[in-house]
Amino acid sequence: MLENQDLRLSLSLSFSENKTTNPLQLNSWTDSFPSSDRNLEKCRTFLKGIDVNIIPTITEEEEEEEVGVSSPNSSISTLSGNKRNEREIINCCDELEIERECSRSISDEEDGETSRKKLRLTKDQSAVLEESFKEHNTLNPKQKQALAKRLGLRPRQVEVWFQNRRARTKLKQTEVDFELLKRCCENLTEENRRLQKEVQELRALKLSPQFYMQMTPPTTLTMCPSCERVAGPSTPSASGPASVDARANQMVLAQQRPVPFNLWTASPVPHRPINALHPRS
DNA sequence: GCTATGTGCATACTTACGTCA
DNA sequence: GTTGACGTAAGTATGCACATA
């Protein structure tokens, strides 16, 4: 659905790739909190029942409050580590909080324990969100609030949508980058193979100086179009077997040096051997 | 000025639900 | 009607930046 659009999205996101993930991370509420804690059980029970499909009737006051704590984890997961968990316990077990949350979720309680109703955004809502995402891929609290009001959603929902949207964009970008790097790698591999072959040829030439003796030495400087290195003129003293050997050495060295190469070129410029190695017939 | 702590926000990863072939 | 794949809303853990005591 959004795939095509996604690829057209801004490809210039700045990614912080260096985050490490904790392999031991706890993945569930149950893991985080011992089941013996009665208050926590209470919290768990009421949180399970939150029905996101029902737009809560939030008073102005509550709305403001929600903006104030509008982080992704405003109710539960903003806090990090044990200290955060302790604070969560205090917050989420606050009687007023519980009352408020329960009032939002009565309908769900009847559905059973495991129900976790999910809101499906309408096309219009998605379109508006997409539009604003194109403008800014992050929202400040005011923008979030305005958008939520406009769409009849909770700020938290807008926030989550943006989080997920950023994640999707990044995923797409990663896929694109991967493809580019893959192609680049293939090109480099091919280039490397070709250069290795040339090195082998040059080494073979080095071992048979008689071949050079029959060569017509180049009379002018010859620039290799690919590696932009000069093959070197024949000097008056460069006619004996020893200098031929030196020249062959030079060639080998030149070939072993880094070659300027456009990583993003699908088909690299053919690296043609320079004239000195391919004597004119 | 330095340090500890709290807070807000972002991201990565995961779960669970809705949709569709 | 069932099922599996896929998309996505939402939950969770964690790190970083900044403010403040």
C-alpha cells in the first residue's frame, strides 16, 4: 500500500545507528514485575482493558495533562530501569489514574483478559498524518496536540503513528541502502578480479624480459584513463634489460595502488590497460 | 564547576490485531 | 470457514540530552 510512497519519502533522515540492543532485555510486563505484587496485578488488569477504539472523553484539563506527558511512554514506559519501574508503579497505581483508565476501558473488560483492541485509522486520518509527516517527521507537543484534535485521536496515538512512520521510513531507507551497497560490492568484486588478472599478466611479463626487448618503447607519456596514472616515457637509459625490469616493476606497483572508483556506478568504467603494456602492433 | 537525579523524547524491538489472498 | 502472510497500532526497554538541586 504505502510501499511505493515510502520509497518516495525523504531519504535524508539522519539515523543513529550506533544503538546497541540488550540481548537480555525484558520483553513483557510479566518479566518486569513479579506477579506477587497485588498492585501491579491491578495495574495489569486495567491496562489490558484499555480500548483504543473508543475515543476517550477527555476533559480540557485532562487533555492538557496528556500533552504535558506526551512522551511515547507517558503512561508506562518513559521510565528507564528499575527506578523508572518504581515510579511507574506509583503512577499507575494511583487511584485516580486507575479510575480514569478504567473508565476508558469498561467495554473491553467484558471481552476477556487477553483482548487488546486495535484502532484502525481511517483513510482520511492516515492521509492527514502522511501530509504532516512530509512536513515534519517529528512533532512538538503543540503540533501533536493540534493534529490529535483535528483527527479526533489522542495525542499518544498521533505520537505512536509518527514513531512507527519513522521506523517504516528508516526500514525502507535501509533496504535501499542495502541494495546500493550490494551493487557496489559486486562492482568492486568484479573490479578486483580484473585487477588481479592484470597483476598476474604483469608479473608474467616481468619474468620474461625478452618480451620487452621486442617492444617498441612508448615515446610519449601515456595516461591511463581509469587510474589516471602515467605509464612513463622511455628514457634514453631505459633501453636495457635492467630498466625494462624496473619499468615492469613500476607498472605492477601502479596497478597495486588504490584506484579511484565510483562506488555508485552500476557498471564501472572499463579499466583498460595502458599502452605501454599493450605495445602498438 | 562537578555530580546525581529526574524528565522528555527518540529509537529498537516486540506483540497483537486487522486485513486479504 | 480457515489459515498464513503481511501491515500496523501499540507496548516495552533503553539511551541520550537537558534541567535542576
